[in-house]
Amino acid sequence: MMDNTLFTVNNVWMMICTALVFLMHLGFSLLEIGLTRQKNTINILFKNVFIISIGLVLYTVIGFNLMYPGTFVAGVIPDYFFDLFGLNIPEDGLTIAYADGGYTYWTDFLFQAMFAATAATIVSGAVAERMKLGSFMIFTIIYVGLVYPIVGSWQWGGGFLSTLGNEMNEFGEVISEAGFYDFAGSTLVHSVGGWAALVAVWLLGARIGKFKKDGSIGAIPGHNMPFATAGVLILWLGWFGFNGGSVLSANPGKTSLVLVTTCLAAASGGLSAFLVSLFKYKQYDLSMFLNGILGGLVGITAGADVMSVSDAIVIGFVAGALIVLAVALVDNLKLDDPVGAIAVHLVCGVWGTLAVGIFGKLAGWAQFGYQVIGVVSVGTFCLIMSYAIIKTLKSTVGIRVSAYEEQEGLDIEEHGMDAYPDFRLNQH
């Protein structure tokens, strides 16, 4: 039986990881404002503060219980939906008996709540500079409140994805576990946001001046690359909590392996992205370098605990190359993604999920098949739900600001203030 000292150590580690994941929201904020124009800085910061605030409240009201309901209808839908509201601490919630001594109920809730808002944060960057704030907030409430926890329940809550390959005996008991595998959320967090970003960007349309009448692409550079760099480095640090906390204990061997594979994939992804972009565009592109780091982090997230050092480096390297190719593809499709969210979170999220079936301890055709099923299932659901939400908003209250508001900047038009009042440069 676990002693109280180990229980305390595990719980403290999980709380530290919770704080690190919270810090990631600062990283996302800095990255997004750095890669966009200064006239929209306050709007982006407002959205990111709103996301974490509403995300915590929604996860308290319904998300946590919806994500971990205990029982399902057909492994997909919680079978007692109206009993899911609010937090109900179990009798063993603060004892070693809860979660096998890894942490308390409250630590469990708060760690998972920090994940919940990340999906909407991904969308925030993709729709930057031209989406109505009110429409974005409505979308966030529905997506974070319902879509994210439902998808998460399919795997982490014991739903159908977690039991795809289980073998049962004649008594209905599990004798061999298999199934879809997503350690910390390449699909369940990052692609959930990535699919929604793809739909939002498509329905919203490009920023004025992004795609010219002659078919060329107009460059709309960000206003503060130091902020963007700081944001990525903060995200890299925060990922130690994102992946390290997903061990769900302070187990020395498992935790240290996860931190090493996470770090190496990030480094490899950054190097790959800058090298491929150098070869393709003959420039040392800092934005590609930064997004390559994030791509490596997203790519390793699905299998960080089952990969070797060499596996992590390869996964990160492929992710970094995919970033450059995906950014070019998105542009060629006339989709405007100011921060590269689709390339980073969707493309690399899918890649990292499939990589679990190619590299590491679980590699094999059967596992690869489970990973494909997971990607397709989550992608289909998220595409349908995000389209339904955003299309409804577009047809009713509208989702895009006027051309005048876009050109003047959302800071002045929606917030009545300027992030840099003494140094305002009107960028049209």
C-alpha cells in the first residue's frame, strides 16, 4: 500500500504541472500577438483571458463529469447526462485510495480543467484580426463546454476509443487491453482545436490584403517577433507540465522519460523546420523555426511515454518538415491562418497520433489501425460540430467584423483602447 509521503509527492508534482499548463496560456497569448498586427493586440489578449476564465467555469459546471462519466451508451454518449452538472467529490477524493494514490480529486479536476481551454486557444490564433469577439465567445462556450469533454471521454473517460482492441473472455471480463492511444492529447486536445480552426478559417475568409487579385499572396507580418519567441519558449516550458503531468504521478522513470522525449522532439522539430524552410525559401525564417518547435511538441504528445530518444527525434524532425509544407498548402488553398495553428495543431496532431503506430513500444499494424480510427472519429465529429456552430453564428449574428473595423483594428473598434497608445502605427 502506498504511504502518505509518496502520495504527497505525487500530488505536489501534479499541482506543479497544473501551474505549468496554466502558464501555457501566457505563451499562447504572446505568440498570437507577436505574429499579428499591433492594432489587434488587445482583442487577442482579451480572447485568451476569456478562454481560460470561461473554460474553468464550464469545466466545473459540466465538463469534468461529462469527460469522466463512468458509463456510456454505445461507448459514445454519457448515459445520465442530466446528472453531470457540478462537482461531486467522492468519499475517497482526498485520500490515497483516489486515483491509485496519484493525486486528490481536486488536483485531478484542476489539472484536467487546464487542458480544457487549450482547444479554444488554438482557434483564437487562427481567426485573429477579423472575427467578431461576441461570436468567438459564443463558439468558445459551446466548444469548450460540450465538444471537447465529449471527445475526451471517448478515450480518457473510458469510451469506445479506449476499448477498440480489448479481448474479452466468456464472462465479459477484459483479458487483453489494446485500442487507440493518445498519451497527452495530440488528437484529443490539439487536433480538436485544429479541426475547428480549419472550419473557422474557411467560413470566415481571409484578411483584407492576404490574397491579391493576381493570385499572389500578400505578406502580413506580425508586429513583435520578440513576443512570439518568448511565447514559444514559455510554451516549451509549459509542455513539461502538459506531458509530464500526464504520467499522473511523480514516478521517476516515467516522468523523466517523458520530459526527455518531449524536449528532444521540440528541438528536432525546430531544427527541421528552419532547415526545410531555408532549402525551400532561401531564408532563415524565425517564424518557421518557432512553429517547428511547437510542431515537434504537438507531434510527441500522443506517445511521449512510449518512445525512445531516437524515436522522439525522428517524430519531431518529421513534424518540423510538415510545418513548412502545411503552411504552404494552407496558403495555396487560400486559407488565411495568421499564426499557423492548422499546420501546428491539426497536421502535427494527426502525425503524432499516427506515429504511435509506427514508432515506439506500441508500433504495429493493429495499433496503426486503431490510431487511424481515432483520428477519423475525432476529426469527423469535430468538423461536423464546429461547422454547425460557426455556420449558425454566421447565418444569425454574423462572424466577421466590417471591412472598416478590420482596417482600423479591433482594439479601437471593439475595445475602445490601444495596446500601445503612445506608439500607434495605423497598419492598413
